[in-house]
Amino acid sequence: AQSVAQPEDQVNVAEGNPLTVKCTYSVSGNPYLFWYVQYPNRGLQFLLKYITGDNLVKGSYGFEAEFNKSQTSFHLKKPSALVSDSALYFCAVRDDNYGQNFVFGPGTRLSVLP
Amino acid sequence: NAGVTQTPKFRILKIGQSMTLQCTQDMNHNYMYWYRQDPGMGLKLIYYSVGAGITDKGEVPNGYNVSRSTTEDFPLRLELAAPSQTSVYFCASSRGQGNTGELFFGEGSRLTVL
């Protein structure tokens, strides 16, 4: 069965510092990995995805993520955090053995402190 | 460009009442989904549809029904509301692209069952 873990409920980082939000996954087939962001009282917005190819994926708002097959991880990163990056971040996975279902992690709340 | 539109944004129901959450998308996406979001639990798939006239159960379908008579619309019906259905509901759509297409979300519908 597919599963996604986000080991940190909360990540705090100072503005201007690099940030990392962690995600590990488990699938039986080839993984397709996604990051979404949710601002208060809003729907989720797509940030980036890994389907195949380069392990480093670049996405919206300066975010990037590194796919590591051996560690089954897909950590979200940004070189310099902004206060406006404060939000709830979700990692999601689907694989070609489980049809249309995306499996979402529980979410990590990122707080960027001025 | 409206994207995915959900109504209502907020609703309070009494136990045993029924209601329909409306969802429409204007992106001509074949794939549509209903998720519920509970605190600390990520998103759970209720139902999905891969095209007009085709629907299928997700992870947590009990107590819900859907229909897909057109490409644009994917309403979610709650029959005999129960307190356990208190949640935030998100409708989403996707181009499909096999399993590689990202989800586009509506703004959510917050439902409280008392």
C-alpha cells in the first residue's frame, strides 16, 4: 500500500535562512511525488512534482525538491525563506499500481519568523 | 479563469439532515475528486471520477454519494448527516495524464454537523 510520512508537525525557520520540509514515502510501483501548499482558509495549491528524470525538481515561488530513491525521500527546500512562505505543506504520492488515488501526508506547518 | 468552484463555503447541518456540496470546473478536466481534510490527518479520498458517467469509491466513501452527469460538475451528496462528517471538503480536478497530472483544488467547503 502507498503511504507518506512527514516526520515534523512544525518547522520554524528565520527569514532569509534555508528551509527544508521532509517527506518520505512508500509505494509498490514507480512513485510520482507532489508537493502542495495550503494558506489559511484556502484550497491546496500545487508547488512541484517529480515524475521521472532529474532528481532535483524546481517549482513555484523558488521552491525545489530532491528525489532520493534509495532513501525513499522527497524533501522540499528553499534557499532563503520568506515570511510569506508560512503555510501548511503537504507531500503526496501516487503510483501506477493504485490508479487514481493520491495519498497525502499529514502536513507540516512552516513558520518563517521575521 | 475560475478553475474549480465549490459551494457552499460554510454549512451547519443537524444530525440526520441531507445536503449536496456542489463542484464545477471550467478547465475541461476529465478527472475529478472529492477529499475531506481533518486536522493532522492530511486529505482522504472520498470518491473520484475519470469522466462523465463514471465514478468510483475512494478510501472513505461511507455516508456519501456522487454523480457525474457532465464533464464540468461533480456534486457530493451527504445522506443522513452524522457528527463524524464534520470536516472540510475539497473538490479537485486533474487533466489525467495517466498518473502524472497534478490536482487543482477548490477553496473548500466547511461542514459542521451538530
